[in-house]
Amino acid sequence: MALKASPEDQAILLELQAIDTKLQQLAHRANSLPELQTIASLSAEAEEARLAGVSDSGALEDARLELKRVESDVEVVETRIKRDVERLEATSSVKDVAGLETELASLRKRQSDLEDIELAVMERIEELEAAASATKAGHDELLVRIAEAEAARDAALATIEGERGHAIANRSIIVGKLPEDLLALYERQRERYGTGASLLQGGVSSASGVKLNESDMAAIRAAAPDDVVLCPDSNAILVRTSESGI
């Protein structure tokens, strides 16, 4: 047996459909906020900066370890130079003097080379420290921008949630006005086809945007006002009014 519902109840379905369309639009807005893309992009940049910072820290640590080794070598050479100078001052042997002077010349050459290396390493450390500082500053700035984008996202979502709550409250009121069987059919068609109710206006179904052909219009004209008719194109409940062109 075909479902029956008063034209007034069928007309209420358009209000329900408008709210459900609004809820779909709100869900789309929530999932396509520009802040979401901004956060994703900035987060990717921040991860790159973090990894660069890890690399900078590793290079800096290696350079500092190298400096310690060079400083240790310098200290060893300086100790040997001090010892040889003391021995040179204390000896009167020509042979020992010659040997100590040769060794001292070699040690001082080694000391000079090590000090050059030490200076080069220190300069490299300064460069690495500057690079690490710049990387950290860039990473920190990205984190600030992410926090700002997240705050903007949360504010936008709060607004959307407020609109959604208002729509849901209105939907509950409208649902309470509808017969259970009509509401069940509406929900079923909406779940299956995306639209539960469609206004027929001037022979055009609002759900599909398509003008119905004459055979479909003839069947609709033949239906009683309280017959529940489905749109042949969208499968939504077709709500007829004085503007339907029938």
C-alpha cells in the first residue's frame, strides 16, 4: 500500500531537508578549513627544521669533540716543550743540547700546526653554532605560527559547532512534527541517495535540477494530494505545491 501523508506534513520535509543540507555544509566547512592545510604545511616545515636541528647538533657535537682532541694534543706538546726546555737549561752536554734543540724545533712546528687546526676548528664551531641558532629560531617561529593557526582553527570549529548545535535543536523540533512512517521514508531515501525531500517547482525537481518529462508529470498529476511520491530522478520524496506546475 502506497504511503499517505498530508500535504502539510510533506511540506515540512522541505524544512527538514534544508536543515540536513545545512548540516552537510557545516561538516564540509569543518573538514575544509584553510587552517587545516596551513597547519599541515607548517607542521611539515617544522619537522624538516627539527631534523635539520638534529643534524646541526650532531655536527656541532662532533666539532666540539674534535676541538677537545686538538686541545689535548696541544697540551701534550706544550708539556713536552716545557720539559725539554727545562732539560736544555739543565744540561751542559753538547750532544744533549743538539738533540733537545732538534726535538724542540719539531715540537714547536707541531705546536704551530695544531694551533692552526685548533683555530680552524673553533671557527667552524662558531659557524655551526650560528647555523644551529638560526635553525632553532626558524623552528621556534614555525611552532608559533602553528599555534596561531591551531587557535584560528579552533575558533572556526567553535563557530561551526555552535551553528551545528542550533541546527540539530531545530531539527529535533521539526522531526517531532512528522508522522513516523513519513520520517522513516525520508531518512531512508536521504541515507541511500543523499537527499530525502525535493521541491517540485515549475516541473523541475530541486534535488536533481532536472525538468521532469511529460509521462512523469502525468503520473504526478494523477496522484492524490496525500500520496507520497518519489522523484523519478533523485528518488527523494517529491513535495508538491501550488508552484509545482501540475
